[in-house]
Amino acid sequence: MASGRRVLITGVGSHWGAELARRLERDPGISYLAGIDTARPHAELGRTDFIEADLRSPVVSRILPGTEVDTVVHCGILWYPEPGKPASALHEINVIGTLQLLAACERTPTLERIVVRGSAAIYGCEGAAPAFFTEPLARRLPLRTRFQRDISELEDYFENFARRHPEIVCCMLRFQPEIGPDLDTPLVRYLSLPVVPTQLGFDPRLQLLHADDATGAIEAAVRRPVRGAVNVAPDGAISLSRLLRIVRRPGLPIPHPLFGPALSRLGRELGAGALYGDAVRLLRFGRGVDNARLREEVGYDARFDAAGAIRDFAGKAGGRRVGPRLHPASVIDRIVGARG
Amino acid sequence: MAAARGTTFPGPEAVADFLRGVRVGVDSGLDPLAAAQRAAVELPANMRDGIDIVARRLRGEYDEDEWGFDEELAEAVFPLFDFLYTVWWRVEAAGVRNVPSHGRALLVANHAGSIFPFDASMMTMAVMKEHPLPRWPRFMVLDWAFTLPFLSAFMRRVGGVPAGRDNASRLLAQDQMLMVFPEGVKGTGKPFSQRYRLQRFGRGGFVEVALRTGSPIVPVAVVGSEEIYPKLGESRVLARATGAPFVPVTPTFPWLGALGLIPLPSRWRIEFCEPIDVSEHAPEAADDRRVVFDLSEQVRETIQAKLYESLVERGSAFL
């Protein structure tokens, strides 16, 4: 490691890719840092070598070997379609992009490790699921949504790749959904609604990962990758009802058969598109994953637990409130005034 | 002017003063909850405490463990279950001291009743009321119940967990006390004529979990629960329509509609037996079918024998 590591990040134009690049730039142990994406990141990056390329095109196979990287961090997996794009684009980017990347990796003899920013959506959301999924429990329940099947498919590709190349460490990180005041994800937008629709009679247990911990975990995994899947989640869990109280948002319970259509209409506005199927299930049954492997093997301790992440979000996103505020003073005046 | 009957209620002037106080607080920049808490100093102590609790809960400032168990809420519904325990079912608890006061433990009982595990809640009451060192047990609930609205959310808050090995192992590893009902849906669905005849104990999964986590097994015999919903038959049509594992037909259900869901006031007797120590076996014994089967049978026979004993002890089912 005398010359330092050479790292390439895919999807560097996304929030998470750019955040990771920014952190890795400060690492003196990394001698070369490159980022691939179709668009430049919004954030200013320093020494990161930006390569403009589409992961879905075979051009990646020509670029990657030339960079002589030893670590590839795959941040190019999207969780929801970009606003205005159909859900089929999601499948294209996630599955075809991953295949092209793996083909390129086959041609890169210098490669030692691959870290993938995957999703805990592979476990699905079920009423009677284990409260905390451990890594081997993936695919034990039926894969119900398109996104779930996509994630499962691309995990298969990585598993096959890892089997073919035992000398390469393949680390599949399964992220729980993230939350943070600076994030612009459908879930954060959902929680910032003036009145948050919930499903009548259901109170899911959620684990939302603080944005700092999300970057911290992937950075830790780049430094110390382990073989196989690793859940990335905060400690503990929080119920949606308590979450809404902490962020001071009134919930609007909707009978669950109507929640899907309501959320899909809202989803178009929130930019969640066809992903609402996943969100509906998440917001009905919730999902918890066990983060022991992240703590003990990767060695990353999440700074915020499930409730702490929400409190931090509530504290910083306070000014985000949209819509009218019911003013208690006027209500009181009416009551007390009426009494004379 | 305060109505004096145990609790004191403030007069209308005091309420108006309180509201004005809230208004002043809000005007000075406090949020409504904080303003209400500050204005409440003039109110009687019990109302003040009430407002504090409501304000705290509305802010989400309460504890909830990673399973969704909310101790404060469990305490709030305690009186309701206490009524069922003392008045409705007149529960008599025996051998409560056999329940370990700390550390992991697996309470194994016969199962009967309905989708709401009344037997689990009465065992909880017995431990909470009669044990010298009470603590909240957790209970495993039939999977299907956890897909239902309201029921799933409520059960989770009072300590229910979907049945399964992963959940059981994790809870026991956290040194919790866990109640399981290995008869499962076969127990709740048995006809009235089969009451107190233990069904097959699944595949002995509870023994495997106990062996792996080194948890003592406390067999529990619950008498009375099998008379609250006397199942005469079942309706396949309704079961298929609702997706329920079975829909019972009792003398009152579904004829009386929701009223038919009121459990009959049988007389109960809950007996906690001596704990079975599994520590003589290594955790690997969980893979030894013979050990698992023997232990499972031992627990089953203990409960069955105790059930017959308790039935005699209790006497008449309803009087």
C-alpha cells in the first residue's frame, strides 16, 4: 500500500456519491480518486478525476482498466426514478448499469475490492417478518415489488462475480432508507408534508439512517470491506406515530386500501413515481434490520440511533414547514372570548 | 366550586385562566404544548400531571424499545386488563415464584381463545400483580394477526412480537422473558369438545431456541381460557373471505356480531410449573432431534398433567 489506494466511484453525480468522494478526498491513504457519472456532481469536488460516461454503455469496459483502480465503489444504484422519468429507467440503470460495471471489472486486473451501495429493500416488508432481518434472511420472503426483484437480481450478479473471483472482496451494503435535512428524497419530502398521510390502524417500525451515518458507513466499508452482505441501519427502531410526533407533523390516517392510490398521486408530486409500491409496504409493515455485522466486522458505529436520527432531522428541518399553521392563540381567544 | 369526588376538577374560571395562560405563553413565543405546561401551574396537581404526560407524549418524548414495546402505554391499559383479571375471569395464579425474576426465560403455555391472546395478557397480569419482582413479559403472536390493522399496532405496543425463531432468539438473547404457545393456531382453533387436550407442539422450535440461548423453560397451564370462546364449528366461507386461518362459530359468534366477540366470563386458574433447566445440554444440542423431541414432550406432558390437576382444582367453569 506504499503508493496508496486507487478508488473509483460510480454514480458520483448523486448526493451520496459526491459526499463519499468529498470524504475520501481528505484521506491521504488514497492516491487516486475517480468518479463516473453522466452528470457532474452539484457539489464542488477537489482532486476527484471526473469521468463523464454512462454506466449502461460498454464504454465503461474501455475506461475502467485504464484507471488501474483497486477499489470500485458502486453508488450508481437508484432507489427511485428521477423526477419525470419512468420506472423502467430505474431498472435500466440498476440492472444494466451493474452488468456493464461488472463486465468492466472482469477486465481490470488491478481490482481488489468492490463496495456496493445496495438496499435493504431486498428483505421486503411483511407484517409477520422477523423484527430484525439478519443478512442470511434475504430472499426468504417473496419478492413482491419490481424494485425488490431488481435489487435481488443485481445482488445475484455480484454474488456470481464474487464466486468467480475469490481474490476480490465484494461487499454488498444493504442500506435502510436515509433521512437528513439536506436530502431531497421522496421519503424526506413525504415527512415534510404539512399533513402526513398514514395507513389507518398501522404503525410501522422504521429505521431511517441519518445521512451522516450513511456516508460514514460506506466510507468505513471502503476502508475495511468484508465479504458478502452487510446491513446498514441505525440501532433500534422507531414507530411512525412517534416519528411524526417528533417531527411535529400531524398524521392523516387513510384506510389502507386507499393509501396506495393516494400516495401514488402524491408520489408523482414527490418524485417517487412508481416506487410507491415499496413505500406503501414500508409504511404499512415497516422493516427492521440487524446491524451487528456493520458494528462488529466493518467496525462502524452509527452516530445516531433510530430516534436520534429523527430528532436531529426535526431540529434542523424545522423551517421546512409548508402550509398554514393552526394558530392556537386565535382558537383560545374564541373559546375564552365566548365565555365573556 | 371544585367537584370533590376523589379527583378535583377545576371550575370554569380556572379553565378560562388556564387558557389565557396558554395564550400568553404562545404570544411570548412558546410552542402550544410548552405554553400549556407552564399555564397548568394553577391547576390541581392531577390535571397538571395529566397535561405534562399528554404534552410529553405528543412531543414523542417517550420510550419505545426496538420491538415497539411502549411501557407507558402498557401501564395505561393495565386497569382494563386488571378488570378482566380480577372481576371478569377471577384469575387464580399459582406458582408465580417459579418465574425467574431476572434473566432470560421461556414461558410455554397451552393456547386457546381468539386472535387476541387473552391467555398471554392474563399470564402477564399474573406476573405483574403477583410476582415479588414484576417485569413485563413479551409474547409471541400468530403471524396472521400481525397483518391486521389496529390489532397489530396495539399488540406490538404491549409487548407482542410475530412468532418466529429469529424474533424469539433475539428477545431471549436480550435477557427478556418470553411467552410462547407452541400449539399455535391448532390450539386456538380446537373445538370446544377438545378443550384442554394439548395439540401437537409444532416442530419443537421453542426447544431449539431455548437450547441455543440457554434459557430455562417454565411450563404454564392456563385453565379457563379454553371456555371463553366455545368453538362449535367453523366457517370455511368466512375464513376464505377474510384470509383468516379459521373463523370459529360459537354460541354467540357470528350470530350477535361484534357482541359475540365478548369472551365468556369463565373462572381461570394459571399455574406456573417448576422451570426446566436446559443448561445441561450444549447449545449444539438444538440440532439433536432426540434431545429436542424429548424436551418438547417433557414440557407438553408437564402442562397436560397440570391442566387436568388444575381443572379439578378450579371446579365449575363459570361459577
